[in-house]
Amino acid sequence: MTRRDFINQTSAAYAGLTAWGLLQPAPAKAFDLPDHVNAEDTKGRKVVILGAGLAGMTTAYELGKLGYDCTVLEARGRSGGRVWTVRGGTSETEIGSTAQTSKFENGLYFNGGAARIPHSHQLTLHYCRELGVPLEIFNGSNESAFLYNDKADGPLSSRRMRIREYHNDMRGYTSELLAKALDQSSLDQQLTKEDVEKLVDFLKNEGDLNTAHLYKGTNRRGYKIDPSRPVYADGSPGAGANPGDMTDPYGITDLLRSGFMQPVFYNVGDYVYEQNATLLQPVGGMDAIPKALEKRLAGKILFNSPVKELRKTETGVRVVYEREGKPQELTAEFCVCTLPLPVLKNIDSDISGTVKRAADFVPYIKTGKIGLQFKRRFWEEDDGIYGGISRTNMDINQIWYPSFGLMGKKGVLIGYYNFYGRAEYVGNLSLAERQKMALEQGAKIHPQYPSEFDNAFSLAWHRIPYSEGGWATYDDTTRRKYYPALLEPDGNIYFAGEHTTYLTAWMAGAFTSARRSVEAIHARVGQYTKK
């Protein structure tokens, strides 16, 4: 039995993380719904659900538990929507582009869409537990990864820097400056002598300052010669045989002029609540979640069935879809539409003007990724990087290192993950041009790229059919003007999906929206039965 088979059969990963206190257990009672609606009230009531992403399938799954007769229409030949794992054999043809098929080796993959689960998203964790999806650690923050500022001014331009070097130098210098201000009683707020002593002591430890309250470097930023290495390059013994040779800190003015103060390098991601450690991922790829839902909905999902019309009727809804090149029709009492708004707006429908305006004016982010397969995992072997993200101001924006398959022979890293204008520019390149750009820019950070490269698979979400964007991006104005219309039923049509929550871009948003729709429909049926 392989390790993966063992985990899949026992869900040991999830149970272990829970036992170790790294995860809170999922809620014991999953879903509280009115108990006055009995099985006879729901039996035979038909619901058509548009889209077999997480929101659509979860809606069908929960309604099915209650006795509703659900049919899910999915335009693609797969489930999951933007929860999509690209592995060997995966094929896609972007809008206005040519077909591509992944050549990744067996067991190698990257998550083209959703890629991590915050430990705080208890609803997502609940469904992983209920569906038997084992989880493992996703390493999102790694101080050994790199920063690289291309063509900036100063001595730090166009050279890679370990994140830990930058963080510890800036932490040291800012601690030194504040300690000096405290020494000179320069703060606006009056502090007692004891307060100052406590704060200075904190700063000395936080910034690793010397006894004079000066930052002169620290072993936290790494070594020129690492004492943990078994043998040095000159053959002399290591492994703790000497204290090592620390790297020298960069000057504070060099750091300030390095360009690393640009927003693209901000460490905000590590501070965002949803991205705080611990982050998790399904074993074997994020598509384990939609596959588990799909298994629970056997016979309920019609694949390769794009919706063409959505109509209101006196008794409910009528949906026209295409299957095997021919128009088909489906009627139901209720419809739950989980289609992304850029897709919904191009469907001939009877939806209200307020919903149509939301579909027209709620923007979706442009974003893209490329998976690069390499002959060996040089980022681990040569650079000591196991998971995490490197950041740059080049068009590739971010490089993600896999948190699975560690110490393996080959590996797939995400060679770019970009957003907005960068993603639009790169997405408009041909597949060959994207690959060329990713390799050329990535080689500035990892010179091993050219000699170790195998193959690639790229995607631009704003060009992916039936998605046409990464996720909804509300500002205060669009949230106020258009969001409320998506929360209310439009006749017998309900709306779900991450765009109908405040958890846009997260799977938890899809799950939350599904539960809201299920609760609303079930409550409505309960009102019918009371009359």
C-alpha cells in the first residue's frame, strides 16, 4: 500500500492535524434547517442548477439530502469550475487561442485556480471532512524564497535576495531607529522609565540589536558558510564544527532605494487573515474536493451542456441548453444559477434588470498561471526552498514552489501567478510566447531554468471558456449598487457562487452561497406547505 493510498483510505492527514491541534474539528452539526418540512413536501420538487462548480454541486448535494430532485447543467466536460488541477493529459483551448494538452509526468500537477485552504475557513474544512478529502500542509510563506527587483536603481538592482535577508535587515534597522528615539525620549507619548526599558528590551530581541542598540547584522538572515553543512567547499568539516560565517547586512539606504518598497513586494499576503498559517491543501490536488462532490451526485450532472436560455414560467423556470450539438430543454420549479457573471451576461434570459446590471458591471480580475515541469527540483537541491513564494516586479510576478512531492526527482512549480494589467498582457501572448517569457524572466532568479526545463502549461482565466475571469472584485460602489440584487431570488431563480458573498476568490464563498440558497429554497417550500 502506498502512502497516498493509506491517507486516502484512512483520512489520517486530517485526523492527525486535528489531533495535533493544528485544526479545529469541523462542526458536529453541519446544517440547521427548518424541521417542519418533511420528505413528502420535498419529494418530486425539481431544481435545475447551472454550473458544476463547488457552489452548484454543494447546492445539489445539500438539496438532495432533503429529497429534492436536482439536475446540474455543466458546460465543461469536468466538474469544479475554477477549482481546477492541471495534470498530465489536461486539455484546454482558451478563447481565441489554440488547444494545449499538459505533458506533466504522472503524479505532478499544479492547481490552476484555487490552491489553498485557510485554517479559519471552517466550512471548507467541514466539507473536506464530510466528503473524506484528506488534507496536507500548504506552505505559503517561506523566508528562504527570493525577492528580485528588475532594473531598479542602486546596488541591489537585478539581484536576487532571500526574503529573510530583507525582512531581518529592515526589522533590525527599524528597531534600531525606534530604540534610538526611545533613548532620546523623542516619542510623543510619555513613557515611564520602566515602560522604555521593556520596549527597548523587546526591540533588542525583535531586531537582534547589540548592546549599544545598533543593528550590525544577524545570523537570522543566513550565512556565507553554513555551519550545518556536513562539508565545506574547501573540504573542511562543518556540521557545527565552527560558528559559521554570517552574511553582512545590506545598508539601510540601499534597501530603501532598492525598489523593494513597491507594492508588488509588500508582505501583506503573510498578514492577511485568510493567509495566516496554517494553510492546507487536499492530498493529490485541489480537484479532490469537486471530484468527491461529483461522486455523491452520480447521474445528476449533465456535462458538456452549455446553457443557452434561462426563462421564467408560470410554474417555475425553463432552461434551454445544448447537448451533442442539439438544443435540449429542462423545466423545474426552482433554478440556482452559479454561473460567473461574465458568462451569465451573455445568456439569453428573463432575469431582472437589476441582476443584468450586476452581471454587466461587477468586474472580474484578470489573472493567470503557468506550470513549469523541470527535470529536477533544483529549488530544493540547490537553493533549499521547500514550498513558499518568490516575488518580483517582472511580468511573472510570483513563483510558487510546490509543497508536495518534496525530495522527488522531478517537479512542477508555478512559474508565474500574475494579476490585472500584467495578467492581461501575458494572457494575450501566444502559448509559446508565455512559456518563453516565463523561462527568460524566471532564469534571472533561478539560472537553472534553461538546462532543467521539460514542458509547460499556461492559462489566463479571463480567456478560459465558461469562466472569463478569476473572481469578482467589488469596490465599495459596486458592492453597494449591484451586490444586493444577487442575494434575492428573481422569481424562482436564485443566485450562488463566490460572487454572491464577501468571501470572493475563496472556496468558502462558494460553500457559503450554496448553503444560503438551499436554506432560502427550503424555507420557501416550508411556507408553501403551511398554506
